[in-house]
Amino acid sequence: MAPPLHTVPDWHSNPPESPLLREWLLSEGSLTCLLRQLSDDLFDVQPVQQGWQQLREDECRALGEPSGTLGWVREVFLCGQHQPWVYARSVASRNALDSNGFDLASLGSRSLGELLFSDQAFVRGAFELCSLPANAWPAALRTDNSGPAPLWARRSCFTRKDLKILVAEAFLPAFWQRLAQPAPAGVAN
């Protein structure tokens, strides 16, 4: 019997065997900067949805929040060359956002990564990885006709004092297809 839609991802710390997958899943720097380079500066952020929601159980655990915590959820596509390359879901608890005066709602089509990496007070935690089967993909991805192959994803928590922002990123088939193409001049794949 197939697992239900919205299956909770099985996050772990075991990197895949593929050196290419490990390179991208464990890259410590700004994914936005890397995607900008890879796209020959044809990069943009497409908001999918954002708003106050009850956070998933695995997100509450990762943030150290009680079950049923209300938080801000932001889902976007990070696009290169006008194609969605990465699906990102960022969450933070309402209490942490309110007490720190941090406004995720005003980002619009700006990259959260640029904000996090420009503020040296944020410290990135350890990566957790997973391979998302097609039936666990968020609704925004299930409209893609990319087939049943799993999506490799990573997540990490960015912390500044008592503010924690959990950022999960799933690498889409179009991203891996782009990596298989010759790189633009001056960019290494």
C-alpha cells in the first residue's frame, strides 16, 4: 500500500553516495549565489504560497517548539533560466518571529537566503537530508510532469539568538538537467 500524500519526510544525516549529490546537498554557502552563477544571472524567486499555518510535527521538533505551534510558512521556487530548479519551504514559529521583530511576510520575491547570509548573526545548523518520493511531494510540485523519481532535499536551521528559521530545499529535475549541460563561460559545474 502506497503511503498517503504529504508523507512526513524521513530526514537523516546520511549523505548519498553520488559525489555530485553530496556536493550540492552539503554545500555550506548561499544556494542563491550558486544558482545565480549557474543560471548565468537569470535567477528569480517565484512565491508559491505563504502565511500563518500550524507547523508540521517534524518542523516543530527541528525548531524545538511544541506540537501544534503556529508559524509562518513560506514556499517558493528558486528559478534559473526561467525554470523552477529548487522548491524551498521556510518556517519559523510565530512567537520567535514576534519576539525578534523579524518579518518574513515582507520578502515577496526576494531570496530569504540572501537575507540570512548577509546577516552574520545567523548561524547555520547541521544539514538533514532526505529523498522525497513523488507521493510525499508538496502540492506545488505534484503539478510537475517530472515523473515518479524521488527528489533529493536538504534542510537546516538558521539561528540568531532565540530566533530559528528552518529552511528546506528540494532539488527539482530541471536543476539536474541544467547541471548535465555545458556551463556558461566562467562558471564551473
